[in-house]
Amino acid sequence: MIAYTLQRCLYVVVVVWIMSALIFGITQLLPGNVAYAILGQYATNQQIAELEQLLGLNDPWYIQYWRWFSGMLHGDFGRSVVMQRPVGPLIFEAFGRSAILAGITITLVAVIGTWLGVHSATHRGKLSDRVLTLAQYFFIAVPEFFWAILAIILFAVWLGWLPATGYTPIGQSGVGRWLAHLILPVTTLVCGLIAHVSRLTRSSMLETLRSAYILTARAKGLPRRLILRRHALPNALLPTITVLAVDVGILIGGVVVVETVFAYPGLGRLLIYAIEHRDIPLLQAGMMLVTTVYAIANLGADLLYAVVNPRIRYGRSAG
Amino acid sequence: MTSPPILQVDELSVKYATSRGPLTALDRVSFAIPQGRALGLVGESGSGKSTVLLALLGLLGPEATVAARSARFRDADLFGHGAAAVRGDRIGVVFQDAAAALNPALTVGLQVAEPLLVHRRLSRSAAMRRAIELLGEVGVRRPGEVARCYPHQLSGGMKQRALIAMALSCEPDLLLLDEPTTALDVTIEAQILDLLEALRSRRGLSMLFVSHNLGIVERICDELAVLYAGRVVEQGPTEAIFARPQHPYTKGLLAAVPRVQRDRMTRLAPIPGGLPDLTQPQEGCGFRSRCPFSVAACVLPQTLRPGAGTTLVRCHRSAELTEEAWPAATEPAAARRPDTGVRIIEGERLTKTFRLGGFLRRLRFDGGFPLLRPARELRAVDGVSLTIRPGEILGVVGESGSGKSTLARLILRLLDADGGTLRYKSMPVPRKPDREFRRRAQIVFQNPESSLNPRKRVGQILARPLSLFGGSGGEDPERHIERLLTLVRLSASYSDRFPHQLSGGEKQRVSIARAMASEPEILVCDEPVSALDVSVQAAILNLFADLRDRLGVAYLFISHDISVIAHLADRVLVMYGGAAVEEGKLDEVLHPPYHPYTEALLSAVPLVGVRERASQRIRLPVEAMEPGKGCRFAPRCPRRIGALCDEVPPPVREPTPDHRIACHIPIAELESMEPVLVRRGS
Amino acid sequence: MVAVFILLAMTGPWIAPFPFDQFDMRARFDPPGGLHWFGTDEFGRDVFSRVLAGAPYSLIMGFGATAISLAVGVPLGLAAAYYRGLAGELVMRAVDVMISIPPILLGLLILAVTEPSLWKTIVAVGIVYIPIMTRIARSVALGLLVEDFIEAARARGETAGYILFREILPNAWPPIIVETSLRVTFAILLGSALSFLGLGAQPPLSEWGLMIAGSRPFIEQAPWIGLAPGLALCVLLIAINLLGEGLREFLDPRLVEGGRA
């Protein structure tokens, strides 16, 4: 188990490192001159050259890379070109807000999705199962941004119940208002993912219920609920853990879109902003943060899986 | 005063709804088990024997319609309301594949204790204590530790014992077993059978034992019910049935089983044809299309009637056929081609070692310092030498982990050997052999399901080696394919079929045809009949013998079933743990002097009709430590001399020329061993 | 159903009652009905025509990107399965790393580099999905490689090429095809999402994602501008999903059933 953990951690480190190289490489290819962007249209060539020299843009790429990377390790993420502010606090604040969205979403998806999937499997063929399955198809097919638009139209425009955009921190106007701003984006995100999870849980559960050890459990005369709870669930939920990790990746995509639609000041929106304005340091740092978080989430899922699955936890030890 | 039977089943029928119509899996099956007795349900695949078990327990799914005139356990109606309470409590079940039957996410101890928790409402600690006791009773060493383990950490034998312990936990009166030893090695199987016998006498258990293995059933069961196509065709005391089978199917089954003592030259008598289509109602006798004794009257419905003695038979001709045996195979063995002296295959000291464990898995922390343990090595094949002459059949027998499959692949250069040399007709065979070698050395596999490309028609499958190796100059490929099909007794119409349209036996025939297409001189057969029913197996074994007689093909024939080997092989190689422990002519290997492992192997195999086996049964200890540098078998050897066996590799002794035994024990002592099999005059 | 779409897509540009970029300022923000079935947008363009015109973009996006990922990913996966040594491991590690990146980010990254356009989006989406195809192809191939008929082929001395393409590939198609249909839906989704964010197709193309993005300022006034393409997108995706499910069911029993001789 220890070896496995180490292996996974090592892996995460490698992935993050490669990602940094990738991100750096690609952003270097972005058209547009950074110095030019900072100084504006009317800068003279000389001013540009000076600034380039100052920013170290003329150094060979590996030195620039190292400068950036080591800077990051020390917590220095550079300065935003467009906003003329240090990047660090900017992205972390935005990340915090995005994390609220993502965290709530994943929790809801995990809990509700799993429950729906199990319910569907245990009531297979009955009305509730059919309805759910049909709904699943529908939900999977609909893209996030459309949900978002739909939701806005429905709740914000017609019904006027909830605010369509923006965000207010808790401190400012209390929990209620804060929550109100969150509901639409979170609901949108949840809708996008839940079908995936419930569908997979359902099929995993169905397959588990077909296995030989469930037959043995029934032959032992165990009551149905006990079989479900103790025998079936632990095995059926394993693939669910894996899929939740994948969903975090999809979630990130969804967050970017949803934040754009709802004008929610999170990391996703910041990234889009950075791309549009060619704000390289912001972009680089933002991407790094996202990938690192994703890699860690995957690591968490892997370790959770290993803990729950006795095969990995123990290996072949006893005789 | 006889006590009432513990289980009484009257006209149990099971029908499945399939896309092609209702399929009758069981047709009014009736039997009764007296208290304390064991009833065997015997049949091949499709006979419905497992279905009986599942139906009685109410474990069949909703697609099955179960009906019975009555099914009573003691006084309780098994299909009534109280039935569920009886499951697991008064009736215990042991299923076939222990690896699949145990929940991988729960500890073994918990699974064994569960019935106690549910049915007896014991406290957790009391139940676990009892579970540990039970595990000890079924022969698990260190039961306390094992109870805390998860299934994947245990060996096959241990898992099966755990299953048995689980079934016994509430002290049931009846034990239902569905092929409980099929997935196990022979020596482990023997131990489990010993255990079952002991439990039976100690606890007065009644048993319903489902199996296709006639040898096991003969050993364990007092009474038998033979099932064919969902019907009981013969039922009665085991001894009577084996001594004098009365239904033609039973006769056929017994005739088709390869036996160790039979005169090797005879052909087995297979049962031609296949199971009837169970979606069609069976008029009259279901077996008549395959029965050599059928007459016009067989079309009439048959009932189970008393035959000779206390046996019941479902055949109207049973009385007149009492003395008739199943017709023996008609073709006598033709003379074989003589040994020409040029050896086909010579392997010397072939070795193959696998390295396990990647870098990170070997990382260990010892007091803060990262250490690298040496990678674990698995010596799959350890210095094995063998010779095969033209037209000779070398049988390789061994249990799982003996290295026989690896050896086969080394011979064919499908795996690179780490040591040793290989010669084909005295020329060394390079790592990447040339086309000629590939042509002359072919392979047939065990599993018919995966042997053929499911996307190709039979004709295409056979055409490929023909085109690759040039066929036989100029002959029309279609004719050639036809010839190949005829060679394996399939009609030319098979050429257009896909593998999934063929039965297991037919698929194996196509595999053999494919291997024969290039006109090989040596055929490596890796357990080619292990996955087939007994009746089909007989036909394929005959086919192998025919090919050898007519075409002079040599074989490296691998099997874990020594009866099959005994039926076919000229010489035998016995393997254990990657090393060759004994080699010699068939007769010499089957009789003393033996290598101790051979002795144990022969002692463990459930053979049909071997009641006169030597009373002393050799049993090997359950699990062993890693063997040292000496004899691989030493840790488990019942005749182990001492430290010598552990440390020094055993010398190869030759009691008679060409009979080799690798053992420290002096020949004289080996020669004085009791023969395991009593020599019977043919 | 998909066939209907394809038909529409092909004929769309012709049967549209109005050219998709024709302005008609007087008719701005007409609600649906009458002459304009889906109403008009802020420039007076007929929404229905625009939706029709947008169909081919989504279809090409889906199938094109998937085709790219298939063409590169499958051979790569098969080869990685066959050559288990160092090369195979490296490829798989690279694939794992690529999969570690959330797809949208990868797409964003790639597109951020150049001037966005529809074609570049297709290529980008294709590239994003290559690793997944590779992994799937590899796992299917690994499962097949242990079958005995492959070993029989090796015993005949067949070359790697033959084994991969004549023995494995024909058996590998079904799971790959099923996955492909799923990928097409994802590709369409990703493509429209990228367009929505402004990095995919550019105006005045009537790509659906783009149209939805463009409708945002006018949601209260004229919701149909965004609803129409959104609904079209949904319907298309559901249709493809159903097609995929149907394919899976079709392919499965065909191999298993067939009746006994």
C-alpha cells in the first residue's frame, strides 16, 4: 500500500511538471508581443526593447522557463500584464469562489447520483427506473451552456426568482443572498454530470448483483437489505469512485462555461479573460493551478479506491 | 424403522423463457435423499444438474418457471412460505468456483460468520469465534489469521474450505454441493473430498452432490441419479450402477471415460451426436437419436421403472439389454510407424524464469532507508530435458504451476528460453525459427472458445495456413480444405460456418484441422480435451489416436488428468514446480518405483472403478513454504529424508533404461513402494 | 433520425428561405411565426435558416474530430498493446498525462495559440480526444491478445502487421465503434462549447454554440434566438446517442447468438 501511494504521488509530481512545460511552451507561441501589450500602441520601438530586456524576454527559453517555474515554487506568479497586479492573489481568490461551486456540485452529484443509480438498479424495470433512464438520456445530451441559458430564461427572466448573474460574498449581504447567487450555476453544473454518474452506478450495481458471490449470499439465506448493503454496495461503488474523478475533469470544463454565462467571478472566467487579452502570466498561472488541482483530485480518487478495494490494500500477503 | 427422507422432490420441472420459445431445463425430476446419505446428480453440460440445485433453493431468476408436485425438506415445503428461513440455516450450499463465490470486499471470517449472525442471532464476537473454530475444523491452518484475510489472499484450496465452513456454520442437516472441486488441482481435490467424507460421518450430514466427474461421484455418493436432457434416466445405488449400468446413456458414459488400467490400444467409445433441442418437447426417449440400441418403440413416452435390483431406469429395453455393453469402437488400432531413430525434438535443460514486481513495488523502508528488495523470481521451468521421437506421444502431466504450459511454449519458441538448448531433427532451433520449423511444429489449445477467430469462417481459418505454407502444390484450396475437414470428421458444409455456430467439440476439431493443415510432424496439445464433456472428449481422443496412426504425427500432450494421459501416451513426463520429477514409458511410470510426487498424484486421482486401490492414501500437506535450492517437492514430500532434500538438487536415477526419477531416495527403496494402482488383467 | 439531420444539413443551405446572413433591419426581433418560423435575431436574420445552416458545422465537428482521433489513436493503441516494451510504456504514459488534462482546457490551450476558426476547432477537438481513443484501442487489443487464436497465429509465424490488422482489428471494431458514437457526441459538445466561449467558429457563421452565445444579450427580449439552436443541438445529440445505443445492441448479440449448428 505504501509503495502504491508513493507511486501515485510520484506520478502526480511528474504530471504536474510536464504540464508546466506544456503550458509554458504553448503560451510562448501565443501571438502578440507582451511588451507591446503592456506599453500600448504608442510605445516606441526603443521602449519596447527596453521593457523586453527588463522582463527578460530575450533570454533563451529554458532560462525563462526556469525563472517562471522556480518563481511559482516560491509563490511568485508574476504580474498580470493587463491588470497590472500580482497574479497570485488574483487567481487564488478566484479559485476560492470556483471551488465553492465545484465542491458543492461534486458533493451533490456524488450523493444524489449514486443514490439514483442504486435505486434504479434495485427497482429495475419498474416505472421509476424507466423514467430515470429516459431522463438520463435527455440529460446527457444537453450541453451545459444550454442548460444555463434555459435556467436563466426560466428562473431569472420569467419567474424572476433568482438573480441571473453575479456574486455576493457572504460577508456582504448575508447567507441568503449568497446562496441565491449560487443556486443557478450549481444546478446547471449538477444537471450536466448527474446522469453520467447515475447511469454508471446503475450498470455497475446491476452487474454486481449478477455475480456469484451475491448468489452465495442469497443461498445463505441473508435478508435482501443486508445483501444490498454489505455485499453489493462496496463492490458496486468502486467504479463510481473512478468515474467521479473523471467527472472532476468534465466539471472543470463546465465551470468555465457556467462562469461565463452567469458572470460568476471565478477562475474559469478569469482564464477566458486571460486568453482573450493575451495575458500570459495570468494564463500560465491559472492553467497550472487548475491542472494541479485536477491531478490532486485524481490522486485522491486513486487512493480512495485503493483503500476501499482490499485487493490493492493488501496484495498477496497471507499464505 | 426408517426415518423419513430429509429431502423429497417430486416431479420438479423448470422452464426458461427464451427467444426461441420455452426451454425445458428439467422435466419432472424426482428423487429422495434418506437421512445421512449422499445422492449424486450426474450429467454432462446441459443435463440440468445445476438447475436442480438452484431451483430447490429458489435462486433461479424470474425467467425461470419452477413447478413441482411437491418438494419437501423434512416437513417444510420448499416452495412455500417458510422456505427462505431454511436456506443457509438447515440447508448449506457450496458452489463451484470459490474465487467467484466469495465476496472480494469482505473478510473471509465475516463471510463464514454471517449465517450465524443472521440465523442464530449471535453477537459479533461469538459468531467470529465460532467461525474460526469452523475454519479449523475444515482443515485451515492458522484459522485466526485466515479469518482476517480477504479472499484474494488465499489459495484455491483454502477458499474452497472456507466455502465449506460457511455452508456448515449453522449446522445444517443437508449440504448441497455443485461441482465443489472442479476448479482445484487433483491433490487438493483429494483433500477436500477426504474432508467431505469425514464431515459426513462425523456430523451425519446428508448431501446432494452435483458433478460430471464419475470418479468423484463413485467415491462419495451412496446413490446416483443420472440426468440427461433434463430427465432422470437412471437412479439407484452407486455400486450397482457402476457395476451394471442399465440405461444406454449410462453405459455410454462409463464406456467413454478414459481409464488408467485399460489396455491402451483400445479406442474409447464416444457417444455420437449432441443434446436434443430443449425448446422442442421431447416425445419419447430423449436419448434415442444417439442410442445404438434404439428401436421403433423408443418414440413412445418412457417412464422411470424399476430395473434390476433397486435401480430405476427410464428405458423400455433395459431388461433385455442388461448384458449388453456399449458398443466398442469399431476401428482397431492400426500398427504404428516404427521408431526411426531420428529424434524430432530434443530439449536439454530448458529453463524459463519470470521476474515479478516492478521497481516501486520492491521499495521497502527499513529504519528510514529506502531499500530495494531483489525482484521475486518465478522459476516456471527449471532445467527440463525431453525427447520426442517420430510418431511418439509424450504425455506431460502436472498440476497448476507445474510449468507444463510454459514448457510447451518453450518447445515451440513461442516464449524465449532463458537457458538450455532445443534441437529439431538434430539441428538447433534459433530464437526466431524459420518457416520450416513453424510448419512442422503446431499447437492445439485447451479452450475451444478462444481458439478460433470469431470473425472468420471456418473455411477462411483453414485457408490461411494453407496459403502461408504453400499447401500441397497446385491442389485446389477448396479441395484441400474439404480434405482437412474430413480428416477431423466434419462435413464440408462446415466450411461456411462461423465459430459461434459450432459446439465445443466441433470447435476443437477445427482447431486440430488448422494445426494439421501444414502437415506438421509434431503437435503440441495443451490440455485439448479438458474443457469438453466426457462423451465429446472420447471422440477427440480417438481422433488424436487416429491421426497418429495414419499420419505418424508425434505429440507433446499435456494434461492434468492422468487417465487421459494413460489412455494415449507412449511415454510420460511428470512435472512439479517447474522441474521434471519422473520420466519414462507409461507402464513404468504408473507402477513402482515412483517418484514420491507421482505416488501422491496417483493416489489422489478419483478414478472410475478403482475400488481396489491401495488402502493407504497419500495426502500432501496443505500449503508449503518456498522450496530451497534442492528438490522442488521437498517441502511437501511425505517421504522427505531430511535437510538433504531441501538443499541439494536430487540426482537423476535410472531404475530401468529410459526411466528416470529425480529423487534422493535410493532406488531399492523406491522399488519397494506399494503400487497405487492394482494391475488388472485386461 | 440522424439521417434526417444529415439530409437537412446537406440541403440546408439551399432550402433555407433566406440566406443566413441576410439582414433585414426592419424585421428585427420578430417573434416566431408566419414568415419566419423561428423568428429573427438582432440583425433581422431568419433564425430558422441559420439553424439549418448551422447543422453541417456541428456534424462535421462531431464526425470530423472523431475521425481524426480514430485515425491516429487506434493504430497507436493497437501498436502500444502489441509492443509491450519500453516504447509501448512511454506511449501510454504520454497518453495518461494527456488524459490528466481536462478536455476543455486542452482545447482552450490549443486554440489560444492561433486565430480561432472552425477548422482549427475541429482539429483541436480531434487532438484532444486522441489519447482516449488510444487507451481504448489498447485495452481492447490487450484483451484480445491473450486469446488462443492469436497464439495460433504466432505459432504459424505470422508477422505483427498481419496479427494486428487481420486478426485483432476485425474483432476490435465493435467496442471501438460503440465508443466512437459516444465520442461524436462529446466532440459536438466540446466544439460548440468552444464556439460559445468565442474560440471556435467565428461570426458570422451560424454555428449553434456561437448563436447561443450571441443570444445572451437579448435573452429577455427574444429568447428564441438562443432557444432554437439550443433545442436543435439537444435533438441532434439525443439522436446520435440513440444511434450509438442502437449500434451497441446491434453489434453485441450478433457475435454471441447465431444459433447452434
